[in-house]
Amino acid sequence: MAKTFSKPTSILFMLFTIFFFSTYVMADEAPVFSKNLPPSSLGLKQQKLSHLHFYFHDIVSGPKPTAIRVAQAATTNTSPTGFGAMAVIDDPLTLLPENTSKVVGQAQGIYTLVSQSEAALLMVMNFAFTEGQYNGSTLSVLGRNTVFSTVREMPIVGGSGVFRFAQTPVFSRNLSPSSLGLKREKLSHLHFYFHDILSGPKPSAVRVAQAAMTNTSSTSFGAVSVIDDALTMLPDNSSKVVGRAQGIYASASQSEFGLLMVLNFAFIEGEYNGSTLSVLGRNTILSTVRELPIVGGSGVFRFARGYAHVKTYTFDTKTGDAVVEYNVYAFHY
């Protein structure tokens, strides 16, 4: 006769089995922070290159302007370039240059005057399309616009809808990458020092906006500054300037010194002269090493992506002036 479990043992065995099965199922179905997926699971197919053509109408005059100033620095009105002025825009995009032409979307975002030596804008905006197959889709722009240059180039750093995972220049046709002269992708390393000067008669970082509570916040939460910071080869401020960091940073944490960084590195040296890299990231300034994403670029850095390792070299607690070391690694064509 086969041996049978006693009643208490049977109950314990059943409870253990139920517990084990439940634990297995719960572990299998528990929400996870991250998992790898094949692109096909999101319906993604072969990548393609599109060309869009339209006209951008920036109206600052009249009873219903599409661009309005929302902030400026104390020195903006005496600056020859309007350094520190910030505007919010909702500009129509049209098929033809006339303002009566068909509207295919809106450019919505902000632009800020970020240079003390020329009329150069930081552009942070979305093209929100309303026409045809692109209706409801967007392209995100983060770039530098030297408004008096005949032709300018700005990076496309992302998108939504049919433009998911979009990167870079834009109503539409498919192109081969070779038609833009794109060759094999390469990885570049750039090393320089970033000089953020808040003190003295000509600061390179000026506060343009803050919240009612900013001055009582332990982290200056809500403070927004516009920067035109020198990038040098060596940490000394007399070292050779290789470019400028132009954009904005905002104190965006109530619990630590964490900055939102939205800026362009505009290079003026060697083969990179006239090219830019675009940065959009979080900078916890008291951390020993920080990492910021490179989300786009122009010139030799078209279609760029990568990251920057950031370390504070010196910080003056009295003035707030800082020298920061950057090691930038970027893929580009």
C-alpha cells in the first residue's frame, strides 16, 4: 500500500505549492523598469531619410504676435545683442512664404539671445504638423541660430508620431544618405574647459527669470540663467578659446543642486569651426563626475549623438564662478 501524507502534511504541501506558484507568477508579471525589445515590436521598419520644406513666420508686432518676450536679464536692454532676452513662440509654418499660404503646422517653443558678440539664438522648439500623413506628428529642434547668417543649420534631435526616433536637417521626400554626402560614421573625442562667470562687469551667465520662492529655496529652485560661456583648451581663462557654450540652465530640483542644461557648443577652432554640438541633460553640480547627453549637431557634427563627461575643476564659493572640465564623445558622419 502506498504511503500517504497525513492531513497536516498535505495541507502544508498544498500551501507551499500555491505559494510557490503564486510567487512564480507574480515575479513573472511584476512591473519592470527596463527590458530589451526588438524594433519590430514597436512597428519600426527600415530607417528612412525625409526632406520637408516650409516657411516659418515669426511675428513680433501687431495686435496678435506669435512671439512674445517672457524674460530678460537686468543688462539685456543695454546689451548690443539683447543678451538674455527670452521669447515664447507659436509661429505658423506654411507651404509658401506668404502669410496667407496654407498652414502645415506650428513652431512652438522658446528662443533666447545667447551671445554677447552677435545676434545668436538658442532655439528649443517643436514643429507640430497638421497636414497629410504628418498630422499629429512632431519634430524637436535644439540648435543655434545666427540670425544674420545667410544660411543656418540646426539639429533635429527627436520626434513623435511618424517621426519617432528622428534625428536631424527639414514638405517631404525620401532620400538616400549619400545624397547628403554622408559617409561612414565616426567617433570623436573633444576635451576643453567651460568657464561659467557670474561675477564682474561682464558676466557670461546672467539670471533672466526666477520664481517667487527661488530666493528662499535651499537649491535656488526656479532660477533660469542664459549663458555665453567661453570654452578653452586649458583651465586658465587666458587659454586659447576654442568655442562658446551658449544656451540656458535652470535650477530644476528642490532637493539637490540639479540643473537642466539646454545649450549648444559653438566651435570656432580648426576643422570644427562653425560646427555645433547640442546638449540636453541634467547636471548635478556637486557630483564628482556627471554625464550629459549629446543629442544633435550641425556642420561636421550632423546627425551627432553621444555624451559628455563633466567634472568641476574650480569653484569660487564667494562669486559662484566655475571652471568645468568637459570630455565629449560623439558619433557623427
